Amino acid sequence: MNRRQFLETVAAAAVLPGAVRQGAAANEWGSPVFDLHFHLRQQTASNLAHLDGAGVTKANLLTRGPVAEQVQALQSAAPGRFIWFNSYDVTKPDAEQVLTQAVKAGAQGFGEMKFHVAADGPELRRIYALAADLRVPILIHFQEVDHFPNEGTWATGYAKTFASILKAYPKTTFIGHADAFWANVSADYRNEAAYPVGPIVRGGVTDTWLGEYSNLFADIAANSGNNALSRDPAFTSDFVQRHQSKLIFGSDCGCNDGHGGGTSQGNNPAAARMVGKCVARETLTLLKRTATPEVFQKIVWGNAHKLLRIPA
Ligand SMILES: [Zn+2]
Ligand SMILES: [Zn+2]
């Protein structure tokens, strides 16, 4: 028996329970749920524990480095429940080569791209161009305020420069994520806090650009996405309605059981509001009370399938 046959045998043994749980999970939220932002965990069971616990049907594994075999094993163990994106250090000269190889091996996007470079710098620009060539989306972490001392910033300059990128790469599908992307739904944001609170000043660049650029989408994952949609309910219902075809549910949750066990946001002190909570559950609950059932289903299921051109 070769390694592939072995993996298939292991997978076959594991199929049934996963399939049964998937049926139950689809009902809890009144719609099947796709988690666009789920970081690959080492053990098959840990991945499934979060999906099943949070009532998530299917997830996009965010991975880094050579993981094709690990992903295949997980896909075999739980058929139809996982797709994957791949990421690689964009400062390395072979980044384009490695990411192209990942797409050939089945990756359906680039991400999450989280690097200490400028959002409009040469390192990321060549990956924006590659994403267009390969017709895959690119998911970017934008952050201008440290969570921990000396953490550094990620894909910097978003609010000042990213419109020029959206214009320069019209064939690239961008998915925005993280602190700076979400803080900039408010027009008064000046990088003073990771997760600003209080009423939103209308006309923030993220809101504006989602309306103006057909190649920009929004990943609602993490405390950043949840915070932006929690701080001003009147804003949220209007925002969700206007951008209902651009918003994609994701969790970025680190909890171990889909119910808030363990650590949900990496002990980030600024995200303490999520301690003991599952970010997936918190954001699904928020969306459910904000959106109509039709819009809810688009955001948690339909939009991602359309964007990724995969069957729902
Ligand atoms: Zn991130
Ligand atoms: Zn969770």
C-alpha cells in the first residue's frame, strides 16, 4: 500500500461521522455556512471540532508553506468540507514560483498574506499581478497598530494607497481583512487604536471602495470584522444591505471547540472582548440578527462560492 492509498483508507474510515454532523450543522444557522478564514490545524480532529462545534459546513484553510499533502489528507477525511489558500513569504525571490506551484496543486487563492511590507510595495505588487494571471483571489491582512510590543505592522499604508492598487490591478480579486481594513469603515480613523469603538463616521475608505471597485471584497473574520459590525448597529444594517454581494463570512477563530473553549484571538489584549467566545458564533449571530435570511445566506455561503467559482 503506498502513502496515497493509505491516506484514502484512513479517510474512508472517517467519512461517515463527518457527513452526518454536516447535515446537522446546516440547520443550526438556517443556512449552510462557509468559513473563508480558517487557519489549518495540525490534527484532522481539531479542524473538524471547530467546524462542527460552530455549526460550520465548509471552510477555507489558510496555510503557509508546503502543505498540499496535509490538506489532501484532511479533504479525504472530510469530503466536501475543505478548500485551501496558500501563502508564502513575499520577500523571498521564489515567492511567485512557490505560489504558482500551490495553485497547480489545488490551492484556490493566496492567503492569508500577512507580511511586514507596504501594501503598495514591490513585494506584494508582483503577487497581485500573479493572482490575476492565475485567476485566484488574494486575501490580505492590513494592520497599522501593534497588538503586542514590537509586533510590527502588516501590509501598511492601506488607507492612503490602496485605491491606487485597486485601480492598477483591475483583474485581481482582492479580499480585505484585519484591523486597518475594518477600522477604515469610519472616516475619522487615523491609526490610533487597533479596534476603534463608538459611532461610525460615514464615508470611510473601506465603505467607499467596496462600493466603487468591483475587484474588492471584504472578509468579516476576527475581532476586527466583528468589532466594525458591532460598534454602530444603525451603520451595520445599512452597510450589510449595500454591500451584501461583497461581504464574506470568516471566523479567524482559534478556539478549540466552536464554543469559545481555549483561546479565540491569540491572547491579543486589544481583543479581550472575545475571551471565552467563539468568533464564528459571535459573528454569525450578529449577521443573523442584522440581515434578512436571503442576505444572510449570501454572506455566509453564496458569495464565497461565486467568488471562488466553486459549486455551492
Ligand atoms: Zn489576519
Ligand atoms: Zn471558535
